[in-house]
Amino acid sequence: MLFRKVILDQIATGDVTLAFRRWTRPTVKAGGNLRTAAGLLSIGTIDVIDPEDISKEDARRAGYPTREALFAELDSRPEGTLYRVAFHRAGDDPRLALRDDATLGKADRAAIAARLGRFDEAADKVWAEPTLRLIGSRDGITAAEIAEQVGMDKLKLKARIRKLKEMGLTESLTVGYRLSPRGRSFLGGA
């Protein structure tokens, strides 16, 4: 479930606690969590809703000044069932603290190296550490540039870089990627 920046800013302040989406099937589940740029969201309820049951207050809680503004966005994607998703901000994205933790002991380094090795085995291609080294070579290097150098499809590579981000090793920039302090520490001692 993606949010525009203006909505993310309102989620961060606690002003937005609802979302309305048209889906063929929900992409989040009640009781689950969703990491966003505004922090970790705890998903409360997901209900099918009729458009006429959306109140002005619901629209405001979803970050829209009016029902009409909400429907203008919803109507741009008319396929699927309309869902009302209630959530609250449950805290900061845990990856933020992880990526800033540059204190790596021998066991930490071994665990990271082992996981990178498993990524390579699953892909039947050595890509994880070379990708980290390319990201470390220049802040803002793009997936297209990396994909060309490691000989991989760009979209497939982007999905794999997300795994590195999950480990706290990389950060996404507006354009491209950079190593996190944790990633720099790992490569500096590798």
C-alpha cells in the first residue's frame, strides 16, 4: 500500500489514520504491519465499504479536505472493490536504527556474509556483495547502472536491493541508492 508524500507527512503527525483503496484483493491484512517512510503502521481493520458510506470525517482522516477530493483520486483507478483500511502509527521503521548501527562484531559480520551468500545461492548468481560494492562506489548510483554492471534485469535487481535494505545495509535516495553506516562498516571490515 503506497502513500503520496503529503499523506505520509500527515501519517507521521497522527492526523491520517484511514486509507481507502480499490483492490482486486487487499495488499495488507488486519493485525499486520506496514513499513512506510512515515514509520511502522499497525493495520487495524480492513472493511469493504460502499462509496456512499464514506463520511466527510472519513475523508479528512484519510488526508483529503473533502469527500470529492478523495473520490477524484479513487475514481482514477475504478477497478476493484472499495476497502476502508484503519491503521495507526506504531513507531519508527526498525530498519532506521538497524542501518545506523555500524558497530559490527565478528558474529554480525559472519551472519551478514552468510545471508548474502544465501541470496546469491537463491539467485544462482553472485550479485549481493558486488551490488553493495557498486552502491558504495557512489551515492546516488541507480538500479539501471548497477544492473548493467552485474548483468541483471533492472526490476529483478531492484527487488533484490530491497533485501539489502531490509538488512540495514543500503538506503534509497530520491534517485538511486547509497550505503548505510552499517553497510559501510560491513564492507570496510569485509
